[in-house]
Amino acid sequence: MGSYYSHGGYANPTELEEATHLCELQQFVYFKNFLSKVSPKIIKPMREKNWAMIAEIYNGPGYRDGAYDVKMRDTYNKYIALKNK
């Protein structure tokens, strides 16, 4: 992902890394820019909460090895439950 530093408006990969270590908001901003400029095909599955498709687009066909789809789903459900308390 460091190769996409310019899409977030950063001068180099180090600047990207430093910004994303500042706070979660910076990570979100970078991720949003990554999605909209580099991988817009992931937007529809995100809106549909299609965790397997998101993981495959973002992590490649080996996403199942890391159970990325399951982790995203579970984390999403955890925060939705907290929000609804």
C-alpha cells in the first residue's frame, strides 16, 4: 500500500506512514482515498457488507488464509452492537 502514497497527497511513503501513525482518522482518510482512487470496485461490496468480496479485492485470493472476511464481519458487528446500546 505504500506505493499508493501519492493518492493520499503524501510526498513519499515515509510521510504516509508517519501520518497514519498519528491517529485513526488519518488511517481512515488514507483508506478512503485508496478506495476511491485506486480500488473503486470495492465500494459496492462495502455498502452491501459483502465481507468476502471486500477481503478478496483488498487482500487478494488468499484472504481466506487470514480469515479477513470473518474478522471484518465480527468487528463490524461488535461496533454496531456498541453503537446500539
